[in-house]
Amino acid sequence: MEHKNQIRSVLIGMAVVLASGAGIYFFISALIDKPASIDSDTSKALIGAGVTVFAATLTIVGGKLLEQKIKIKQEVRSKKVPIYEEQMEVIFKILLASKKGNKNIKENEMIKAFTKFTEKLIIWGGSEVIKTWEEFRLHPWEGADNNTAIEGFMKFEKFVFALRKDLGNENSNLEDGDLLKMFINDFDEYAQSGNAKKDS
């Protein structure tokens, strides 16, 4: 309901700007069409006043539109943060469990968590996040060799980069593999061994 009210406010603001612009236009046109009936100095003063009023109206309404846009963006972001955090917790739980050789995580629990995230992602996720998530989710992990596993990890990293970008974080100084190295200590050696097997 609040979101609809904000959209309504934006539309009303735009209508006010258009109406004000039209009013000023017709007002100035009327002055130009009847120069003889109005003193030159008076017409200049009226035109100047009209332009000033229009500029002030445009500034106020423009500021309100920008304020509403920022507010909507912040509210959407507040919806995304807990969704993204929850999914990252699930993924890291799976990764750490597999790293420790823990097989207690049930497949149906994973499917349930991934499905729940996908449902929320359809509504709140950015386009790049949705695309990279699908690439990672559909990666052929079962029976994957070293190269296929590396490709899967890289898809996961692309997904995390997309999450960070969607939340307004900067990625420009990060390179491929930087995020993976935070939880895979020997990732460089792991990746090189995969490339070596691929080249052989």
C-alpha cells in the first residue's frame, strides 16, 4: 500500500509540473499575442514572475520526485538484504559441510532452501543476480571433474559479485578468484591443476 502511495505521489508531482508548464506557456503566449494592451515593462515583469514561479515549482517538484525515487530504491534494497544474506548462509553452510566431510545436510533441505530463495528472487532480485543464480544453480555438479568444479565455483563467484553490485558495493578492484580465495585457501593451486589437466 505504501509503495502504491509513493507511485501516486510521483505521478501527481509529474502532473503538477506539466500543468504548471502548460499554464506558463499559455500565459506567456497571451502576453506576446497582445503587446499593445499591456505596457512593455509590465509584460516583462509578468513574464519574469511567471518564469520564476515555474522554475521554483519545477525545483520543488523535481526534488520531491528525486526524494521519492531514492526512498523507493532504499525500500527495495531493504527487502533484498535479508534475502541475499539468508541464501549466502545456506550456501556457506553447504560448502563448509562438504569441506569437513559432513554429509548430514539433506538434499531435500537444500532443494527447499534453493526453491524458497528463487521464489523471492523473482520478485526482488536484480536482473544480473537472477541470471547468474540460474547459471550457478543449473551447473552440472554431480560427478564433476576438476575443471567442471572450477567452472562451478567461478559461476558462484559471479553470482556473489552480482549480489554485491545489486546492493551498491564496489567490485572494480576485485579480480576473478578473489572472493573464492576467502574460503578456498588453495584455490590458485586448485585452478592451476585443473588447467594443467585440461591442457594435457
